[in-house]
Amino acid sequence: MKKAFCRMCVQFAGMIFLIQSRNIFFKAGAERICCILFTCNFTVRNNIMDEELKDYYVPQIFRKVFCEHSKEQPRERGRKDRMKKIGFDNDKYLKMQSEHIRERISKFDNKLYLEFGGKLFDDYHASRVLPGFEPDSKLRMLMQLSDQAEIVIVIGAPDIEKNKVRGDLGITYDVDVLRLISEFEKKGLYVGSVVITQFAGQSGAVQFRERLEKKNIKVYQHYIIEGYPSNIPLIVSESGFGKNDYIETTRPLVVITAPGPGSGKMATCLSQLYHENLRGIKAGYAKFETFPIWNIPLKHPVNLAYEAATADLNDINMIDPFHLEAYGETTVNYNRDIEIYPVLNAIFEGIYGENTYYKSPTDMGVNMAGNCIFDDEACCEASKMEIIRRYYTAINKVAKEEASENEVYKIELLMKQAKITTDDRKVTVAAKKRAEELGVACAAIELEDGTIITSKTTDFLGASAALLLNALKYLAGIEHDEKLIKPEAIEPIQALKVNFLGGKNPRLHSDEVLIALALTSVTSENAKRAMEQIPRLRGCQVHTSVMLSEADSKTFKRLGVDLTCEPVRSGLKLY
């Protein structure tokens, strides 16, 4: 036992880590797990592990692959940030945004209902188009207001009933509500209650309510109002908002959030204004959306990138005509808010008698992001690249028959407005050129220093797996011809995939090659040096000449790489 790890010990160590690693490998499937254990066996069989290897080492090297490197390697992240062109002052944003919300609270009877749109925890779109914006900025801003704020989470009964799924997370809305509660409470934020909107006795909604109540979570119900939002007399009456449960709140700032759009956040806010007014409290309403940014030009690339991101919803940025008429000032909002404003104004008048607070949709917003851009050129360039990425996302969805061509057409129009083509994305040009030259699937990555690295499909590795090894070798200063993983270590994994797991493609996927690299790093100094470069992949740009498997796409996502793919599968162009 002192001389070497036995095969069973290595398997056990690997399995223990699999159980403890947030189910990462279970999500990837049994094939990945078997390949991992098989690789472990191979290393033992060839006496790679010796007495100096401690029994915790296997889990540690696995952890190196898929952990959040940005948190574990602050020096590497700092190095990257210094090389990346920043255009947004995040610290200024946090300070200005929280101060502005406090100011808005003071304008009412110390009670503000804040409709919180967009993603709270992981706003990667904002971080891509506003370089310097941290993905969790909204959450951090709320944490600065934690002593004044409570959170109310809204979910629509129809969404519960049909098991609506968040596309980015792959979980249903009701499960996401539980996740949100847990995450908020971990951050020290107070979750006051959950509201089930559009409730009409749906069995799924009833079961979910009972589930929440067993966890001692307050649950309220809001009902369908016939003719909402246009039937103002009914809406602002005992038979309209008056039928809804009054949400008991205890803090000045009530943040209304939801798992996704269409959950009823705005209606919940308005219903509360009605009930608060009956109790003699002149509560206020505000809307917090990062995009479009109201105080930059309509056709600014940052705002165009938002249109590209919401092309599937057919959102359109517009000049706010109400703000222009009231103040003679040109501001930007999006079509849904502008279209609904006359209705909102009528509801405000129905509740308060008159609307003295807001003269336009822009007035209702509290977004300060536009005031924190200090390098417009950097944000413009980042936004143009985001539009191109969204274009590739759209054409891949069409190729998979998951979307209509209208989404593509809209983004193509936005690209013309921004005066860009796919050739403006350097890695796109590099990957396509390499594929045309070699006649096989190829990939390209743009590193933090602007260097373009390419790869091709080989007998052992897919283009994505090869690309990762090539990039890591470059970053580690290792010669390109140096083999980080010996072929004899790859062959058993290939045999396992084909002979025992029913796989048709013997080549290693990107996650499999990283695991093999991690195991090799036990005895190889070069592999170890390559492993240490993984954090530097975060934020890099990648393009492949073919559509990737789900396994490869997820690996790039976990590594924080911005990926685009040609709509090509097995040599056949699909779009």
C-alpha cells in the first residue's frame, strides 16, 4: 500500500470526488465516469503513482479541471484583467446604483417596490458587452442594501403546471424558486415570501404552495383578472387587484424578482401599490433593467447587442416618446415598456387619483449603468463581438430546428447597422481558413494577448480537445510538438468508449482530455505546468468549423470561454 495505489483505491478516490463535485460528471453521463475510472486504472497498471502520492491527490487533480479557477487563482485573474481592455467602472456602478435606489425610496412613504429584471447572479451578457462589469454586480449591489431590502419571488401558476424550464440552467421554474431562495439566504439577503400569480386552482401550483409552506415559507396567491391590463376600472377595484392577497412586507425596499419573463412581476408590484394605498401608504414603483441603456444612443452597439440577445422575443429598442414630450430629452427604452406605459399611467391614476411621480417609462427606471462607461470604444468593440456571437447562436438554433429564421434575419439587420460581418471575429476567420486548407474539422482560440491558436481533428482527439492542449502548451511555454498526454494513455480510453460503451466516435472530447491531462500531471512537469494555465482560458474567444457535441459545448462554458460554431455537422452545411 505504501509502494503504490491499488486499482480499487484509485477508483474509490475518483468515485468519492464524483459524488462530492456538484454532480458535474453525473450530468455528463456514465460514459465520462467510466472513462475517468479507466484512466485511473491505466495509471496504476503502469506504476505511474508511487508512494509519494497521497490518498487525497486524485480528488485534487480532478478539482483542478472544473473548479471555478477565477476564485482559486486570484493572481491569474488579476493578470488577465490587466491585459483585457476595460471600459466599465464596476465600483462606481455599485456605489451610484445603490445610492440612486435609496434616493428613490425616500421619494415615497419609505416604501418602494422594485421590479428586478434580468439575471441577478450570473449576468454574463452585461459582463461581455460592458467589459469590467462583474457578472454578480446586481447581487452585490443588493447586498449593499441588505439592511433595507427584502425579496419577494414571483412565479406564474401556468408555468408551474406545464413545467416550464429555464433554458440556461435546464431546471424548471419551481425548482429555480427554491434555488433562488437558497442562494439569496446564503448571501445574507432576506426572502420574505413567494407569490403564485395567475392562480386558478392549478393542481401543480397547489402542490408547490404546500411544498413551500412545509418549509415555513410564506406563500401568497394572485389571480387572473379578466381584461388585464386594459380594463382599468375592473383592475383597480375590489374585483381586480382587491381579490389578490396582500403581501405582508417589513422593509422599505421590496425587490420583486422571478425565475424568468412573464411571471407577473409588474402586476405584483401594481397590486401591492393598490393595497398599500388602501392602508394609507403611498408606496412607489420602480423598474430595474440593465438594458437597453437609456442615456446612450439608440443605435449604440451596446443597445444593439441587447436587441440581438432578445431577438427571439422580438424586443425592439425605441426612443421614449413620452420622455421626449415631457422633458425635450431623447432617451432609449424598449417597445414593451413604451407600449404599456399609457396603461400603467392609467393604473397609477386609478390608484392615486393622479400620477405625479412618473411622466415616462424612462422615469420609472433606476439604471445607472450608462453613467459608468469610461471607455466607449472598448464597450463598442465588445458589443460588436457579442452581436456576432448571438448571430452564430441563432443560426445554430435554426440548424437544429429550434428556432425560426426570423431570429437570424433580425440579427443580420443589426449587424448591418453596426457595420460588422462574421469576418470581424478573428477566430472565425482562422478556424474556417484552417478547415478549408486541411479538409477536416478545425478550431481556433484567441488568447488574452491576441494570439490565435488553431487545431484540427486527429485520430486521438477531436478539434476542441486538441485546441485546449495546443492553447495550454502555448500559455505554459511548452513546444508545440511536445506530447502532453502519451498516445498509450489515450488508447485504452478510446477502446473503452467504442468496445464497452457503444460509442461510435473514439476521439476524446474536451472534458475527457482535461481529465487525462490532470492525471498525467501527477508525474509530468509539463502537464502540471499546462494545468496551471487553465484559468487563463476564461474570457477567451473560440470558433469551430463544425457544430460541437453537448459535452464539448458544456466544457467550454464551464471554462468561461466564449464559443461560436459554424452550422455544419459531419461535413454537411445545415444553414
